[in-house]
Amino acid sequence: MAQKQRRFLGLFLAITLVLAEFPSRWHRASAADLEEFPKLPSAESRAPRRIEKRLITFYSSTPDQTDDTPFITANGTKVRDGIAAANFLQFGTRFRLPELYGGKVFVVHDRMHQRFGSRIDIWVETREEAIERGVKYTIVEIY
């Protein structure tokens, strides 16, 4: 048995040495190599798929405005700045509210009660901020 182990170890070492002498292209990749790949367009660099006027509301992570997991969105991510709830858009859809936030991009990660199917709800940190911002009817650029 020891002889088989020595043979295997010898073969393994020989293969390792041979491979070490011929490094692959991936081991030598540089920043210049990566520049040949095109970059994906971001929401800021392409035209919106559609532009609509929608009712915009604001919510915070308080028990009366959410379910029993107020800091977790419907698709399982933690709430943070830029999170939105919208039932008519797929999770991950990006959109902007140019009249309210300029070029800031929001992403749909949450849902609302079905009776609010056509509006967008923007997450904010405090209940006071949600009340202060109120309800808006504004242009939405959907990407």
C-alpha cells in the first residue's frame, strides 16, 4: 500500500510541476485584458423602458405599516435607502422619480397590500419622515 501512495504522490508532484511551468491566461490577466469586455448599461445611461405618472407614498419599518418582520422586505433583503414597494413591478426593477429625487435610482424589493396595486411606496427611516413627505403624484421613469 505504501508503494501505491508513493507512486500517487510522485505522479501528483510531477503534474503540479508541469502545470506550474505553463500558467494559464487567467493567472496573467491584467486590467487591460478586462477593458475589452463591454460594460452593461446602468439605469442612468440608458433610456427608460416607460414613463408613467404614479401615486407615490412613503413608509417606514413600524409594525402598523409592515408585517411581523418590519426590517425584511418581501423578497428577503434588509430595508435600506433606495428600497421601494410596488405590486405592479417585478422584484429588482429599477426606477427614478426625477421630479422628487433627480437621478437617484430606486429598486423594488417589497410589496404592499393588494388594494394599493398601482402605487409605489418608498421606504424611509422614520415614521415622521414618511408623514412629512406625504403623498405625491409624479413622473416615474421605469428601467
